[in-house]
Amino acid sequence: MPLVPSRYAGPPRYQYNGHLQTVVPSITRRVPGVPYERERLTLSDGDFVYIDWVDGGNDRLVVLTHGLEGDSQRHYIRGAVRLFTQHGYDALAWNCRSCGGEMNHAFRLYNHGEIGDLGEVITHALKTKAYREVVLVGYSMGGNITLKYLGVHGKEAPDVIRRAVSVSAPVDLLASAKLLDLPQNRFYRNRFMKKLLLKMQLKSTQFPGRLDMSRLKAVRIWEDFDNYFSAPVNGYRDAQDFYQQASAINFMSGIQVPVLLLNAQNDPLLSPECAPIWLAEKMHNFYLETPRQGGHVGFINPGDPFTYAERRALSFVIEAL
């Protein structure tokens, strides 16, 4: 399906570039009225994740996956939960390992390419309640996970999964990693790095000798961090192996259900490779929308409690294009 024309009119005037459109919503936006009920799900390897439910007695479910070092309390997750539950959906917002407020037990953490946990969450949801329809919505890292999950499983994915939406997704991880090293993106790099390094230090304490923390001094670019820490913690050979196996773009041709990828052209964290027009032209069920503005998981609608991304996700899963 070719590129989809975007109807996004743009953010408030003071958010005049991609950085402001990214940072301001992250810092200032609040979404009240989300009555989560938390469940601790034990995974097949004995580790756990936390799931936050909003059960309105519906037979349709939206499963939401957050971004890097995010959680179910992020404004974009709460906004989507609130909107979908107002339109006849139950909601399940799950927290990746170590992101629910408690460090996980296993040596491994979560990563852009980890789809097994999402699969277990979906299986658990379908055992909990007989939903007739499930839709998947992922943001940033969660968008990559969502697309890779659907691409890898293809026709083997549960039949009740009808559609999916991915917002601000770094589907080409190597290209996105290089962007984090640019001077203008130092703010994002430092923010992510600070949180991830804390978790690596905790893992080193949990599992003495498994990580060489002295290599912190050798980290010069983001790929160094992935070589020395992300790859060994998550079972990849090295950074290049991680980027190859984790990037959704390498698996999306296997997707069998309609999916929408919404990536802004001015997203400071996404390269042009993360908007694969060539793939949209080849696949009948892949819808690619690239508005000029929006930033990274921003898409603020002036005067609207919901973002364009949230409203677009809902419209995509309930309406024919």
C-alpha cells in the first residue's frame, strides 16, 4: 500500500521544531482518568512482567507496548488507553522486564527485538478472557517490537489479532543508533544512557562477573554501549547482531494483518530508513504515514485532550481506509 496522505494539521505554534514537539509533551502532558488494575505475570522462564488492565467488560482488547525506558504510565500509553476504552475496548498496557517499578530477576532485560514476552502477554490475555478482537499498538521501541512480532509470526499469530499501529518506531536500529550520536541529540542519548547504565550496574550486582563494567570508559558512541552491554545482557553476539536481529524492517514482509506505521518526518530519533516507502509500495497491508511534523511520540493536537497519533490509531483499527 503506498504512502498514506496525513491529515495531521500540526502542533501548537510554539512547538516549532521536532525537538520541542518531542520534549514538551513528554514533560508537561498529563492524562488523568486511567483506572489501572495491576497483575504480575510470571513468564515461562520464571521471570515476570507487570500488566496494567482496564477491564470495561468489552469483547475487544487493545494491547499497548511502551518505548525504551518507558512504562504504562507514560502519557502516550495512558492517552491511548483512555481513548480506546471510551470506544468499546478493554486495555492491557504491559511493562517490559524491569520497567514496571521493580527490577526483574533474570540476567536478561528487554530490548527492541524481544518479541517472546509480548507473545506471552497476548497468550495470557486470551486465556483470561475470550476476546473476539485484539489490536496491537506500540510506541517507539514498542512499535518496533509490535511490527517484528507480527512479521515473525505471520500466519501463526493468533487469529483474533486484526490490526496494529506503530508510532515513532525505529524499525532500522543501526540507522537510529547513529542518530543518537549526533550533537543535537545529546539530550536524548544522555537521558537514555543514564537510565540504562543504572540497570546495567544493578545487573552486575545481581550477577557478579557477567558484565565488565570497566568497559564504561571505552564507550564513545552508542554502538559501543550496545557492543559491551546491550548485546551480552540480551543474548546477542555483538551490536551488529543485535541491530540485524532486532530491527523490524528485516521481518515486516511476513506481516499478514493490516498495519499502520506513523513516523514524523521531523522526528529527531528516526532516520529516513525508518520510513520504508519501498516496503509500503510492495505490501498491500502495510500503510505508511509520514506527516511533516509530530516529533518523536508527540503529535499534539491543539485544544484536544488526545494526540493525533492516538486518534489516528483508533481510526485505523475501527474504520476502513
